[in-house]
Amino acid sequence: MLVSERIKAVKPSPTLAINAKAVSMRESGVDVISFGVGEPDFDTPKHICQEAVRAMEGGFTRYTAVGGMPEIKDAIIKKLRRDNNLSYEREEVMVSCGGKHVLYNLAQATLNPGDEVIIPAPYWVSYPPIVVLAGASPVIAETRQSQDFKLSPDALEACITPRTKLLILNSPSNPTGSVYTRSELEALAEVVERHDISVVSDEIYEKLIFGCKPFHSIAQVSEGLKSKTFVVNGLSKTYAMTGWRIGYVGGAREVIAGMTKIQSQSTSNPNSIAQRAGIAALNGPQDSVLEMVQAFEQRCKYLVKRLNAIPGVDCNMPGGAFYAFADFNHYFKADRQDGKIVEGSSNLCEYLLTEARVALVPGSAFGAEDFIRFSCATNLETIEEGLNRIEVALGKLV
């Protein structure tokens, strides 16, 4: 069988792999609690589902324009102007089959072999593989927990070379929940503009910010920077629409045209029914979003408090999204009761899945070996029981 070299260089998503193993254990009768997959545990709001039903009953089941039908582009343009004070035209907006698909199309349309893309770590697991699949090289910029895992201007400057093409920023962040302030983005923008590189601003968790704090996009810093920024967003996290697969991007029209060309030769248009539902999501009532944010914040506060009460565990309070990223380095090299040694985050997660029946995602998947990611996208009772099991299992390590 012929397998390309690029495929050999790409690993499967660790988050989906962990979830698959947890599902397999459940199917065999094991009671597994999962902190793994990053999707809201809420149902898609009714008014969105009702619009999808109307679309189906009305026969709206045929192809649409490849990059999204005009009506959903207009809803996205309205949203970006209303919420972010950013102005776009239809030719500067594209709709794809989820945010990940947007990022893949963007990489394919902008990157060449030899190009470099700066990715702050911890990073979302798919950023490096998407860059590699485009023939470019990920350049990992390390961040510190003491600085809330945020990229500093100095760290950014140190990573830039003549081959640097893009910087990927994710705020609020998966996996850390970190949220950049306006002043922090302005400091990064000065470096970006001086070196004339472009920015991919992944804003998929934009609405999930705690403490009623405002969201800031680096595209808002200046009109010049906006023209070199690709604002990536979607409906999955904000409206509990992960399975509907609608993502979108605003950016330079020549790149959007290139991305549309790629999409025309791969998936063609996004799902027609989901596009109609997306219009209802963007233009309709937003009450459900606030309810989700309040629930996620309550859960994260409880989770972080419990994690920090475990001896040797250190966890920052996230500013948004629905994740907590905790340092478990204290338990590495510990002896297990079966005579084995805990070698790192992957091995510790394997131990906790087997011993505690709790599914977690190792920090190694995000470029941060010392840490483990917890998703708060489950109810408080389940979070409490999961942490109880983890405490017991960690107590068995010596």
C-alpha cells in the first residue's frame, strides 16, 4: 500500500483517541467519566433546530455556493461588525465545514514548502499537523504558566526568521483558557507589523469568557493589521453546534478566493441545512450563550479549586473557554502499584483511565508535557465524582 510521507508525519488527534478508548470501555460495561472531548454538553438551542427543520421541509437540500450562500455571509458580516467592530464584504468572508476546515483551507492557500508558522505552546493539537500537511514547518514558541501561558513580544521576536509567514493566536485558548487583553495584543501587534507577517486569529471560544470581561481581537488593533489578519470563528462552541460543522473566516479577498478554490475541489459547499441554522444562530436570540458561560464558569471554579487542593497539583484559573490545564509533574517518576513507573503525562493519563476510570488528555498532545487538560463540559456532579476518583488513584502512587 502506498502511503505519502506527509501522512506518516501526522499523528491522529489525541483528544479523539482518548474519547474513543473511553467509549470502548463504556461499551464493555466500564463506568468511565470523561474530561476529554472539548464540546459543550448543552443541546443546540431550539430556535436553531427549528430553522433546520423548516429548511428540510422546504426542500433546501441542494448545493449552495461553494464558500457559503450569500445570506449566511451577510449574517457573519453583521456579527463581525456588531460584536467586533470589524468590517468585511462578501468576497472577504468564507464558510467551511467547521473551524478546523477553515484552518486547513487557510494553510493550503497561504503556505509553501520552507515557510514557517509560529505556534505558541500550549497549542490546540491540530495546529502543527495542519501546518505540516501544507508542507511548511511549525515553530513552537514556549510560554510560561506564571505568565498565564501567553506569548510575550520577546518570545515572538525570538522565533521570527526570514521564512516566517504566519503567527497563530488562539484566545480564549484551548487548552489553557487564557484570554489576551487589548494591551497584550497591541504589544504583539507591534512585533507583527514590524516584521510584516500575517496572523491567524482563532476566536472559536470568543463568547466563552468569564467575569463579563470584554473580548479583544488582534484584528481590532489597527486597520493595517486587520488587512493581514485572518479572523477564524465558528458556531460549534458558542451555540453548542459541534456536529453541525459550520466555521467561517474573514480576511484578504485574494486568500479567501484561494481557499474557496481549494474547497471547491475537496468538500464543495458546507451543509445547506446547517447554513440555514447558522443564520438563525447568528441573527437570533443570544440568551443561551450567557447561560452556558455561567455554567462553565461555575464548573471551572469548582474544578480548579479541587485540583489545587490535591498535593503537588498546580492549576491556573482559566479566563474563558471550558478547560483547566493543570501541572501534574509532581507525580512523574512515581511508582505504580503494578511495579511500573509513571513516565509523563501520557502514561499518567493511561494510569488514571485504567485505575480511576477517568479519561483525560495529556499535556504532551498540546506541547506541554508537565500538564493534563480537563474539560468542564460536563455537570458538577460528574466533575466531583471524577475528581474523587483521581484523588484516590493518585494516593496509590508512591
